Amino acid sequence: MQERIQKIIAATGMASRRAAEEMILNGEVTVNGKIINELGSKADPLTDHIKVHGKLINPQRGEQEKKYYLVNKPRGYVSTASDPKGRLIVGHLLPPSSRRGIHPAGRLDYNTEGLLILTNDGELTQLLTKAGKVKKVYHVKVKGQPPEEQLERFRKGIHLENKRLAPAEIKLLERTPKGGNCWYEVTLIQGKNQQIRKMFDSIGHSVSKLKRVRIGHLADDKLPVGQYRELKKGEVQRFFTPTVTPVKVKPKKIRNMNPKKTQTKK
């Protein structure tokens, strides 16, 4: 059952309710990896991952079995645990018995489809939503064909809404026979709200279709739209395994240990 977060904190004995409210307002509290700074926010102490100053305050939550689902989100679903407008949420793609405590690890906007992870593991959520940690790959259909010099700006990192975006990897996939529209593969290491749509809007080539096809090492082109599957243990563990870049070692020159002695004529 959900309760006000300040009440949950106070119940642990670590602070009064008023002190807990100050912690929330100061951004010192996270729920499932997301900073909470509104006093009306609620959480479930048995299913949500609640931390104060980075420390888990409801250890009984840690004993719960962790679940991981990969869903292929259709258009028309919102990537939240609940929606005050009554719209369909991605959790509805799972059977009712699997939804408790599950939240999306990241977001895809209402009109975007593609891969999204649902989990009750706050540590994985934090990893996937932190900029610079996990690459996400998208297939994007845009109107017309943007000039190469504009795409090069994206690759270097552009300023958008007074913020500098991280460089994006962009490559042309195909140009449609009719209409001259183009499909691109875009790889982001940083995910701002509707970033890809805003990027192409800024150069006058709006996005007509957008789909996420990969999250880090994870891809599944056989998963139908609207369907889900449980992630394997190895697939999850790979997110926490740092990638080691092999170091190229130059071969050493072999010295001749028995050089021929030159004889001097007497």
C-alpha cells in the first residue's frame, strides 16, 4: 500500500516527519532511482526502492525477488507507473500478477514505440537513466533528407533549448522510393525529453516515425509490438559488467642475441 514518503522515512526512526520533509525538498530522497522533491509523493515501502542520502531505508524491499521484463512498447502508451489522465501505461502490457512494484527503467514518449525495460530493481533503473552509461539506439524516419552538414552538427553535439547535447551517432539507413523521406539510425548516450524529435525539428525535418531498437547490448527484433518477455540473468548482469577495451600492444623488436662478429684483417 502506498504512503506519503515522509511518513515512511519517519517510521524508520531516522528522522522526524518534518525533518523528512526537508530531506525531500532538498532532493536527498530517491524512489526507484529517481529523485523525489514533492511532499505529496507516495511510495510503497514493501515494493519500492527508497533511499535517503544513497542508503536504502527499507531493507525488506531488498529481500523481494527482483524482476526484469523487456517490452516492445506500442504507440499510445505512457512510460510511467501511473497516469492521472487515465491513459494506458506500459505496465498494462504485463499480466496483473506481474505488475506489483514494477516501473519503467527510463522513458519512451507517447508516440514512440520500441524496447523498454520494466523492473522493480532501482539500481538497474539508476544505471539505465544516468547520462553517459548505456547507449540507446533508435530508428528514425524523417521528412526529406537533412543536409549532411546539419547531421554533422548533431554528431558534434548541438545547443538545444540553451543546453549543449552530447554528440550523437547518426547514419543513413535508407531513402524511401516515394516522397524522398529518409530512415536514420541514431545512437544516444544521453536521453533528454523528446531529444531526437527536437533535434530534427530544429533543422526543419520533422520525425514521422521513431522506434528504439537497442538498449546497450540488448536488442530483440523478434519481440512483437505490444508483447514482453522476461530477461535472462546473464542479460541483466551484463549491464553491471564494465566493458574492457583491449589495449593494443606494439610488438617488441627482437634483438639478435648472437650477432656475427666481424673479423678484422691483421
